[in-house]
Amino acid sequence: MDGGHHQAAGLMRAQRYGDAIPLLIAACGASHADRQSWADLNRCLLETDQLAGFFRVVDQRQAIASDGLRLYHDCLAGLLTAGRHALLLDVIGATPRNSALYIVGLYLSGLLACQGAEARRGIA
């Protein structure tokens, strides 16, 4: 983790997501191999209601490193782990139905359903 990403992580812990975005954009540009910077950037975009930006970053990562689907999964799994269920469902709802991303979104919505009172629905 470079200095900019380290500083951005501190801002994220303080829930200053908008302030972390420029630092993470720089970190992503400096190292395409550092997928955590990309995941953190996408988390900040989601936390600041920038869904279109989130999908642009996933597409850009796919073009650069061919792992956009993995980035999408990791970002949604992070929302599930953090208890940001409403935001998770918003992202899944905004995911294009004609995309492989949507299958991953359905999988994570099933995991969410399994966590709560809707366990039967999540398994079905």
C-alpha cells in the first residue's frame, strides 16, 4: 500500500469517502496490479452514491487487467460483510441484466437472504 492509498484508508475509516476518492484514483493510476486500491475506490464511489462511476471503474479494470468481474464480486462481498445491505441491493438492482456481473449480484443477494430470516428464499 503506497502513501496515498494508506492516507485514503485512514479517510475511509473516518467515513470521509469523498475525500479519499482523489487519492485512490492516483493510487490506481500508479499501480494497476494493486487491486485493493481499485476495490477501495469503488467502495468510496458507492458510499458517495456514484453508481455510474462504480460501473465505469469495473469496466476500466476489466479492460486493463481482465478481472473486472472479480473486482465487482469483491466490492459487493465487502458491502455484505460491512452490513451495508441496502447499498448492496441498490448496486445489484442497477447491474445490467445482460451482464455476467448480474449473475454474481444474484449470488450475493442469495447470500444476503441466507443471513436473515429469508434463509429458505436464499437457498431456493
